[in-house]
Amino acid sequence: MSLSAVLLAAGPSPSPTPSQSPTVTVPTLQDAQESATNAASWVEQNWSTWLAIGLRVLLIVVIAGILRVVVRRSITKLIDRMNRTVQAVDGTALGGLLVNAERRRQRSQAIGSVLRSVASFLILGTAGLMVLGTFEINLAPLLASAGVAGVAIGFGARNLVTDFLSGVFMILEDQYGVGDQIDAGVATGEVIEVGLRVTKLRGDSGEIWYVRNGEVKRIGNLSQGWATAGVDVTVKANEDLDRVKATLNEVAEKMSKEEPWNELLWSPIEVLGLDSVLLDSMVVRVSAKTMPGKSLTVERELRWRIKRAFDAADIRIVGGATVPPEADPDADPTAAVAAPSVYANTASAQAQAATPIAQPGAAAPLK
């Protein structure tokens, strides 16, 4: 069999594949024209939709921006009006008694900051969601993810959230402010700064306490309303009560007419009567309502005046609940001393007679 017959029996020879002999397709002018025509037709079909979406997005952004500016300016004007009202009242007698300008200013600024932040968050957040909805984006997964993220952040920063919310409600309810003397449980002192998260207190020794608003469980405000100045006067039980009461009334009447005590006292100084009666002393209670935070000052001045008045009236003030008995100056100081015993002298006859008899065979005591 010849070679040609074998090749014919094997079949036709394979032709080269495109991969074996690559060819580069060169776009023709007709292809470019078709692509441009398709793009132009697509733009012609969708330009109205894109224009409507763009105008809608622009309208949402413009409205949100204008609304945000208007709301923030309205809040700022409201806060400025509150401050002007405080400044108008400040400087008068009513302002000195009832209004603390710094406290009202910080409170109004804190409230304004919170309101502006909340307004901006709500307006911009709503605008952002409306823009995403304009592009026909499904907001359900986004809102679900945001909810899960918010819960996670809330658990992680729960102390911060608690402090912030406590500070907001504390400012809105006006529980205390700058200049107030408060007892916060964890610390006591004068409020020098009020924040949404931390309140600063100045202690009695000058130290500054930073108290987190979320840690405060109770507040004792010593600067709201009025304070009570109370003085207990302890005198001897044999003093004349009518003379004691007359002397106290004279001190109270004189102090109530002098400056600056007539402004600090919000009610007449009253002698309430006997607070307690003991065997050798009695306690007379004197009380008065004062300006908030001025009770200690009034008490110190009242004690000073009562002591001077009692010294002038020869009324003795004792220092404790019970008075030790006074010694008689004419009594013999040696009367209470026992006489010396004869047994103290070992050489006396009584001491020798009381010496025990030595036992037979026992060693004689050493002398």
C-alpha cells in the first residue's frame, strides 16, 4: 500500500483552529457608526428619566438645606430671646434673688445645642433616605443594617448614652445649675459647670469633682427655694426663761433691721421655745428662713450676737447637754481626801501586830 493510500484512508488533514492561527478583528467604520447610533438612541430614550431624577435630587437637597438653616436660626433666635429676658431681669432685686444669669445662659446654650443637633440629624437623615429612594435603591436592607448597628453601638456605649440622656433631662427639668450648692450622693459641692455628660463640682476644700450624669441617682439642691437657719442655745436649768426669751427677741429684732441681714432674712427670726429640758440644762431653739445658700452665714452672725447679748445680760451659756456640778469655793479641798492609814507605816504598832506569825521550821523573812 502506497503512502498516498494511507493518508486518504486516515481522512482529511485537520485545518488550523482559530486559536492556533489568531486573527485580530479590526472594527470598521460601519461598526463605530452602529455603536454611536445605539448610544445616542439609549440617551434619547433615558435622558428624560435621568433629568427627572437629577431635578428631584437637587430639589430635595435644596429644600433640606433651606429647612435646616431656617430651623437652626429659629432655635438660635429663641435662645437669644431667653438670654435677653435674663439680662433684662438681671440687676434688679428680683434678678438678684431668683435669677442666676450664668446658670440660665449655660442652660439655654445647652438646650439650643441639643435642639440644633437633633434638628440637623432629622432633616439631613430624611433627605439622605429620600435621595436613595429616588435612585430606586431598596432601603429595607439598609435600614435593617442601621438598626442592628445602632443596637450594637447602644450596647457598647450604654454608659455614654445613659450619661447623655440623663444630662438632657437634667437640663430640661432645671434640676440644678451653675452656682447651686448640691449633694449628688457621690460628691457634694458648688456647681461650676453643667454639661450633657459630666457635671463639675467645687468641693469644700477646693477640689473639683467630675460627676457623670448617669451616676447621679439623687440630687439634693441646697440653693433652690429658701434655706433654714437654726441655732440651739443651751443655758442652765435655773435661768429665767422670760428673761432668756426677751433677750433673744431683742437680738432678733435688731438683726432683722440691719443691712445686709434684712435682705438675707426672708422671715422674722422666731424663738420656737424649749427644744429639750435636761436635769441641769435646757435648749432654746431659734430659727429663721433665709436666702438659699446663706443659712450658715446667718447662723454664725446670730450666734455671735446671742453670745454678746447673753454676756451683757449675765445669762450663762453652757457648752454641752449636761453641765458638771460647780465646786463650792468655801469648801475644804482636803475634806474628800481619806486620812492616811496606820498600816501604811511598817514600823507602827498596828503594822507589827498584823504581821503574820512565822511557822516552825520556816526560814525567817529577810529584812
